[in-house]
Amino acid sequence: NAGVTQTPKFQVLKTGQSMTLQCAQDMNHNSMYWYRQDPGMGLRLIYYSASEGTTDKGEVPNGYNVSRLNKREFSLRLESAAPSQTSVYFCASKAGVSYEQYFGPGTRLTVT
Amino acid sequence: AQRVTQPEKLLSVFKGAPVELKCNYSYSGSPELFWYVQYSRQRLQLLLRHISRESIKGFTADLNKGETSFHLKKPFAQEEDSAMYYCAPLNYGGSQGNLIFGKGTKLSVKP
């Protein structure tokens, strides 16, 4: 099992450009999550998907959109990147409510 | 809304010293709490959860409902314990129980 995979690992964008971060899990988990990690701010939830076909906003959803393509895949899209979106992005998944969240390796995004 | 506080951004101890990483939460019911750890250049991973009442890598965490705390403790710190530690209670208000992560404490264990 690869667990949770993310692509790309690194990305540099110019202000106004768009891009999609990809996430996939092979553990048959129902729930998937996107977080951003910033120094001194910890992990903040951007969007989550409780199950295939549903998505909900987290703490910091502005400037992002998501798609739960199928049970395996959950993508995060930046339509018009801004320097404030420079961050490390983590995808995670879990099987059920009280279960462990499994994290991907992260994508380091820089917006200039 | 539920909140979690990790008051120390950085905690520095010497090898062999005891270590305690503090975590306080706000929830009046029976919370479920987790500690996650991120070693340098690695992904976040679960360290322990309070319902398991287990000791992982020598770490333990006791839930104190009176003080609403879930501090992480280890009697003798090792250099390999240097990492970022996040306390995370389960948010019962969200669908499927999302985790609320604290801002994290960076533990540095010096030789």
C-alpha cells in the first residue's frame, strides 16, 4: 500500500496562476482532508470530504476549491494564486470518525 | 467552538531530562484526543490517542477532565524525539469528526 500520495512535491507559481494539487489514497477510506501548514499557525483545515460525493468547507476555504473525484482521489484547486497561499499543503484520509488520520508527504507551494 | 491550546511554541531539553508538552482543550463533554508528531522531513503521523491508554516510544498522555488538559509526557527524552508535536481533539461539531489541530510545539532534545 502506498497510503496517501500527493503530487507535486514542490511548485512555484506566479500571482494569478492556477493549479491543482492531487491527492490519492489506496486504503479505501471514506473521509479525506486538505490542510495547510504555516509557521506558528499549525495545521488549518481547508476543505474536507466526509464521503464520496460530498465536500464541505473547513476553517480557511477562501481561494480554494475541491473535487472528490471518486473514493480514492481528492483534489485541491487554486484558481488564482496569491502570495498568501504560500504554504505546505497536506492531504489526509481516515476510515471513520474516531480513526487515525493518515497524511500524505505534503506539497510545498510558493507563490511569487 | 472547540479550541485547543499548546502554550509552548518551542521546548528545549537535554537528553535524559523529563519532558512535558502541554495541551489544553475547551469541550465540556467527553472528548477524544490525539497527539500527532512530525519528524524532520517526514509526514505527520499519529503518536497516541487517549482512548488507547497506551505508551508509544515512551510517551504517555493522561486526560485530565477537571483541568481540560491532555499533556504529553516522557520521563527521559532522547535526541530522536526532536520533532513537531500537535495536540488534536476531535471536533464533534463537524461531519465525521474532524480534528482540530493546535499550533504545535517544537521539541528540541540536545545531546
